[in-house]
Amino acid sequence: MLKDHILRVGHCLRQANQVVDALANVGCAQGREGIYSSMTALPPAARGAMCLDRIGVPSIRRIV
């Protein structure tokens, strides 16, 4: 059964997926899971990252 499937695993840096990073931060801060059914329901940080991602703006993260 498994021999008929190809599995590809990849790594995505935090900078490459700021939407997921923002949602993970909100989830950790709230201590619970959440389901967002629309873009307007997203937390502000995730909504902003989503808008920038949709129009193709590269994400830049300051490392201190």
C-alpha cells in the first residue's frame, strides 16, 4: 500500500511563513486552539502577514 505513494518532506523557515508563525504565537499566548473561518476572523498579526503574502511581498525578519 505505501509503495504506491511518494512522500515529500520539506522544511520551511519561519521567515517564509509568517502567517503560521503569527497563528502559533497567538495559540501559545491564549493556551487554546482556534478555527478561523474567514480572513477577517484572523488575529491582526496573522491578517497583516496574510495580506502581504497574497500580494507577494517578501517577508523580512529582524534578528537581534
